[in-house]
Amino acid sequence: MTVESKIVKGRVSLSAVPTVLAFVFGATAAPSGHAVAAPKALKVAGRVSAGEASMHDAFALDQGGSKLAYIVFTGKGAVQLHVGPPGGKGRVTDLANFSGAPEKILSLGGYWFVVSNEGSRRAAIVDPAGRIKRQTGSFDDCELSRAPNAFVTYSQKRQPNGDRTTIQTYRPDGSTIAVKSLLVTPGGTIEGDAAATFLGFSKSHLQAMVQKPGAYNRRSDAREPPQFALYDVMTGKTGPGKMPPKLDTFLDYIRKRAEKPDLDAVIVLAAGQAGFDLVGPGEKVRPLGLAVQQYDVLSLQQVQVGNRVVFSLVADRPEKGNMEEAGRYSQAFFSLEPTSGKVTALGEIPLPDKHSCPWSAGGNKIAVLRKAADGGREIVIYSR
């Protein structure tokens, strides 16, 4: 199999990349020389409980960490969205007519997108006053875009003439920005640009990476190697083609970038699971400067908070106790500055076993869903 055929068949997802491709591959960048300090215990800043009601899995901090949204089920069958300062009094919105068990909550510009997945996904948009302002139609999945600041939904349908993906973008208040459709033919090209072979979506499904045939060389009676370009889903235009200095490295970037395409930069397992690589910003692939000997690398969770990536790993320190004793496991949180690759330890929380807790980050706060002393569940707010 040739390199070119690998590219055509390997349709993968990408994330946000520059408008003009800047292939910066050369030698693989060295890991940051910054020594990561050992995480210290995070400080408890507040607790949120549901009283006699039951707390649901769906919860989220906004980007600034000033508001917490969570869902509770009451004994009378109500489904309530609570939004307010972490640990403080907030507004309550009745969601029973929208969903019996919301899947997740996303924060965008002071509004909250409550996503339900009962047969098909759809979202209710709750305004800052706690009112359900709008509801979306059904979609396959959704994500947030940072440029533009939008809630993005996408749905795919297989048709006789190819695979059609419909992408809809919403403003924070739920009004529609645009609805676009992209058809990839059975031959792999994009409808409207027969020279562009689709490789994968990027930038929250608003762009796609494509392969373009190389220029024809009359002297050698052959084509130059294939080039790569960005296709703008919103405008339907394909940007100028570029050829990376090291094709194998670029293909490695495409493969790794596909693991989490909604982030500007993503942390992925390195070869042999001996550590992590940082993929992005742009087309960079670098070793992550973090010693991972005491961490379960498969426990990685990561989210984007502003310009940073906040991630967590479960630490296993056998010297602090055997399998039956408390104190062996903890969940450590870190902050990553993608441009420099610098990792900073934010702190850690103790765990009763090797299973990590669901969490959300915003501003200088981390909200963690934990088992309470009475056997129920609570959200503990940690500050750093």
C-alpha cells in the first residue's frame, strides 16, 4: 500500500488548525524542562448536596468558575436544573417536560445547553434567568466551538451518493448562526470540489482536512506528491495546498489528533504507553514533560478551560497503604499551557479506590462528584 492510499482511506478527525497550514514538523520537539512539583491537597471551598433528592451525573462549572449547574431528581418526580454560585443559592429550572434524565450540561456565554439523549440527542437552552428559551432539533452529537463562540451540532446520514453531514451552529442564546451540509462521495471527494479528498473534520466540524493531488510536472510526465489543505465548511472553499517536510510525521499527527478533535491541543498516550505526547497547537507533536511512573495513564481525563488544558490522572502510591487501606490512591489535577508545553500541578484529592471521580473545571475551581458521608452523592468544590 502506498503512502497516498493510506491517507485516502484513513479518514480521521482533526482539531482547530491555522487558516493557512503551517507545517512545522522537523525534529520532534523536546519535552519541557520544567520540573512538575508534587501535587498538594486541594482545599475544599464548598459542598453542594441534594438533601432528600437524588443528585444526577450531569453537572458543570462555567469557564470562569463563578457558576455551577447541576441536576437533581426529587421524590415527587421533578427534574430540576440548579444554577448558581458554587455552594451558594441559585435558580431552579424545571426540566421534566424536556427530559427525564439529561445526559450532559455545556456552558456558553452565560447560557446553559442541557443535552438529552433519549432516542436522539437534542438540547434545551436555559438563559441566565433560569428560563428555557429554546430547544434544538435532534442531532447525533454536539460540541463547543471557541472561534466562533458557538454550540455546534452535527448529524450524519448515509445516502446513495455519499455520506452527508449536516452541521448547525448556535449563538449562546440558542439562535441559529448557520446550517451547512457537506457530502463526501463514495470515492472520498467532497461534493463541489472533486479534487479534494476528505480526511476528517476539524475545528468543531467547521473545517475539514483534505488531500489535493500534486501539480502535474510536464518534464517528468508525472504528478508531484499530494498536498494537504483546509476546507472551510462554512464557505465551501478549499485553502491553498501545502506539503509537510516530513510526511510520516504529519500522518502520525493526523492519527493522534483524531483522539480528541474538539480541543486546541490534546494529550495522547505515547508509544508503549510509557508517557504522553502533546499534539498541537498547530501540527506539533511533542513529548509531554511529566513523569508518569506513579500514575495510571489510562485514567487520563482532559478539558479545555480558556487557553489552558486541565487534566487529571489517578495516582497509585503503594507505600501509603495496601489494597485494603485508605490512602493509596488519589486523583491529581494538572494545568497545561499548550504553547510552551509547561505542566503545573494544581493539587489532588484522596480516593477510596482506583476509580476516578467525575469533575468539571472553571476559573480556579474544580467541582468533583463524590460519595457523601451519608451514603448519597454531593459535589465538592475545590479551590487552588
